[in-house]
Amino acid sequence: MKTITRWDPYSTFNALRDQVNHLFEDAAFRGSHTESGLTAWAPAVDIYENGNELVVKADVPEIDQKDLDIRVENNLLTIRGERKFEKNISEENYLRVERAYGSFSRSFTLPNTVNTEGISAQYANGVLTLHLPKREEAKPKQIQVKVTSNNH
């Protein structure tokens, strides 16, 4: 005896969607690979406003300060750097390599309110911190309202 089963066209597409999502999740987790087989990477960055300045914090552990390059051109802040693979350990001795190595570049468009001449940078404990002061005309100002009496 044959059983009649209702065909659901969406079930095929749902299964396909799940497979595609799984592929993208795996690719995002693994990162992209460079020619050397190492994972390409970019540091995590936080940007926030702190009174009269913007603050940019980038996680760049195990990067020598001399391997960091910070530039501002046409209101575009670019942070470049390189985390170098440890040369004192031969590749054959590695059982697993999950940390990413290689060059990175991150760019951010700055608002016109930033005074690019006053930008400063500090590097401590693997965190790069940039302080981007606001232009004087962009800082909040309090305006006193004068009350005048109109006695007629």
C-alpha cells in the first residue's frame, strides 16, 4: 500500500539554507588564509566618545611597537601592523596553529570634528590606544541666556 505524502517545497530550500549558513559560519570562524597557509586577521577595535575626544582601542597583542603604522590622510585613519610568526620554533614541531599571523590593515573615516593634528597614541599590554581630540569649534559650549526685563 502506498502512502501519500504532502510535498513541502520549502523543506528543500530550508535544508539548503542551513547548509549554506553552516559553510559561512565555518569560514568566518576559521578566517581567510594567506598564501603561506596562515590565517589572515584584523584586530578587534572599539571606538567611543569620551568628552572632548574620540578614543580608538585596538587589540594588537604580540606586535612590536615598531611594526605598527598609524596614519591619517583626508580624514581616514589607517592602522597597519604585522604579527610575525615565531621563527624560533620549526613548523614541524607545531601540533596546532590557531592564532593568526601576518599583516593587517584597518581604516576608519573620521568625522570632521576631529583635530587630526592633535592625535596621540599609546601602546601598553597589547592594546593600542589612540586619542583623537575634537576641534575647538566642535566641542560642546554652554551659552548663558541673559534675561532682560521689558518694563514699559
